[in-house]
Amino acid sequence: MNDSIQNNIEKSEIEAKFVCPDELDLDSFLEIIGKLGFKCTRGTPCLQSDVYLDTPDYKLIKSDAAIRIRRRGENYVGAFKTSGRQQGAIFERREVEWTLSAEEIEFWNEKKRPTIPPAVVNELDIEVQTLRKVLVVETNRNTVILDSSDGFRAELSLDDVSFRGHKGQKQYREIEVELLDGQFEQFQHLTDAL
């Protein structure tokens, strides 16, 4: 079991999200991006399933935090996110990720109980057994890595998203851009151009 945040990946995540018009497909979007001078490398399309958890009294959402278990293929990754600053469509968040072991995946699939690193549990001051599923997000994701000659790098995703929660289901398309390497100002310039 993952014992502390130090044994996991902690980072500051900078990303922007936009609603994508239905008529805009990935090829059309890449044509626009290409005109901005980026080299585009397509990733393999994938389906990912995210389960968001919270306490019965929604302690996490009330404190601008989230715990998510993501399945992509045979891999399961947990994440703890806290809100940081927001500037327009750009969000900066603290994120701690951990990879579930084979034993933890089996426990999740059979018992629907997550394995959360104790350091995260202690920081949130919650009891893991009180966590329950509050939202399921299914995403068909197409990714492209954007590179520029000055070392700037970002991941662009065109997503078909389906939300299922206690208030029903909602579907839409979104564009997500995540800064992988480079300066915030470069990222802001890219998102402004979109």
C-alpha cells in the first residue's frame, strides 16, 4: 500500500478546458494548431473511466478538493487534487497521484473501496470507509502532444465526455490543454489563441 505522499507523484498541474463545438473534429483543430507553429504528434485514442469520491456530507467538494480513481486500459491511478489559482480558463492545482497495485485494483473492483495514501487521508482528516462514489466520468480521449522549437510542450485532448451522477447524466465535448514543459506565459498565449 502507498504509505505517504513522498512515495507518490506530487506536482502542480496547469491546464485549461474549453467546450468544443460539435462540428469541430480533431483534424480541423490540428490544422488551426499547425498554423500557430507547433509540431503535433498524435497519441493513441483511449477510453478512460474516472470515479470521483466524497464523504456523505460532501466534505471534499466543499473544500475545493477531489479524490479520483482513473482506469485507462488495465491501469488504475488514484489522484488527490486541490484547487489553486484560476486565471480565465486556466486552472492551477496541486495534484498527488498514486498507481494502484494489482492487489489494490482487485480490492477496488471487488469491494469498490479505494486505497488512499495515509498522508492524503491525514491531510483531509477523513475516514476512507466513509468515501462513496458521487460521480462517474467516461471519456473518449484523443490526445496530441504540441511541441515548439523553444522547448514549450503541452498535451491537447479532444474529449467526448459523459458525466453520470445522482442528478442524472450529461454529455458534451471539451478541449483540454495541459502544460507539460515551458513557461506559464507561453501556455497562456496558446490558450488565448484557441
